[in-house]
Amino acid sequence: PPEADYARDVDLLLPHLKERYEAPAAPRVEGLTVFLTGATGFLGAFILRSLLSSGRGFARVVCHVRARTVEDGIERLRGVAQDRGAWDGAWSESPARVEVVVGDLAQPRLGLSDADWSLVEETADVVVHNGALVNPILSILQR
């Protein structure tokens, strides 16, 4: 049988498809708020940096941090990110692009207070769940 000329078929078909189909619009990221778990982990610091430095226009990242107070959580987040060369001091200037809520992923509703749960529920457009159990003793005992 003669060889098929697939390229010619595509050239014939393409003009008809363009009339009927439109490429989907690019997803909107400008002004979005991201809820990020695991921000104080090794990968989390780089995810945070990527979200806020990508030039894609994410407005704010709300970071879930295991800490006693918000202030302790902010210090922990800043310290971990600075140690990895992933912190930009401008993120915490007014208006702050990084916000911390304290909690525990192992607890119901991520251990968040009612106010923090409402904040996340009402403002988060995207969730990046990067948190994990990192206790090496527990992982050995569970084998």
C-alpha cells in the first residue's frame, strides 16, 4: 500500500479545527492566595520562594507552621528560609505577602483556631499540601 502522508492530512484538518476549538484560557494566578503546609521543611522554603518570586503574581501565601504563637511561627519560618537562602525580607513588609497560622497537621482542622480556619477557608484560592510527619523514631516503630 502507498505510504500515508500524515502531515498533509494535518494541514488539511487544522484550519477546520481552529474554527471550532479555542485553546483554554491560561489559569488566573494574579492576586491569588496560597495556603501552604510544610513551609518550614526543606522543600517548603523553596516552594514559598517560588510562589512569591515567580513573577506570576501570587498575592499572598498563608503558611501553616507548628509553633506556640504566630510570632514564634514567623521567626521559625524566616529562620529556616534564610538558612536555605530562600527568604526575601520584602515579603513581610506592609502589605505582608507571607502570613503564618499556627497549628498541627495531626489534629482536626489542622489544629487551627476558629479564626485561622475561617481565614484560610475564606481567602485561600490554592492549597499546596507539603506537610508531613517527620519523626524518624515513629517511622521506625511503624515498620
